[in-house]
Amino acid sequence: MPCVHRWSRPRPGPGRAPGAYRGVHLFRVTGRWQAYINVNRKRIHLGYFDIEEHAALAYDEAALKHFGEYALLNFAAIIQLDGRIRTAVDEQY
């Protein structure tokens, strides 16, 4: 059973502040979104992305890899039980 605590509450929806996704912030030098995850007190850089949601998905993949069922995800509703991420594009095919 996944851990449920106050930190696992959903993040703000539409109209949220930029970079409101977990593990994502705007890198001002390039204007791109940077994704990162903290594991064992170390920050792991996941890459730069043009679209904020793509950076959030990269964080979700890394969180599933490192924390499994206890991962706190940005898009928990579209994550399958096997750990694969399905996007709206995948749903069409």
C-alpha cells in the first residue's frame, strides 16, 4: 500500500506558479525547464526541456525508478502499475 501523508497532496492546478511541478524549475539563463531529483541527499540532474510538462514527466520516471510505489509524482493519474508512463498521445493509439 502506498504511503499517504500530507506531502502527497496534489499540487495546485491551472493558474499555478511557474515551476510548480515537483522537481522542475525554470533555468533563467537558457529559458528552459530543468528537471532534477534528490536521492540520498544528492541532486541528480535529469535534463533541460522546452516544455514544463516534459520536465515533470522526466521527474516522474526518475521518481518511480528510485522510490517505486512510494514516489511522489506530478502525474499520478496517468502512471500505470507497471511503472510505464502513458501520455494523452499514447491513449490515441
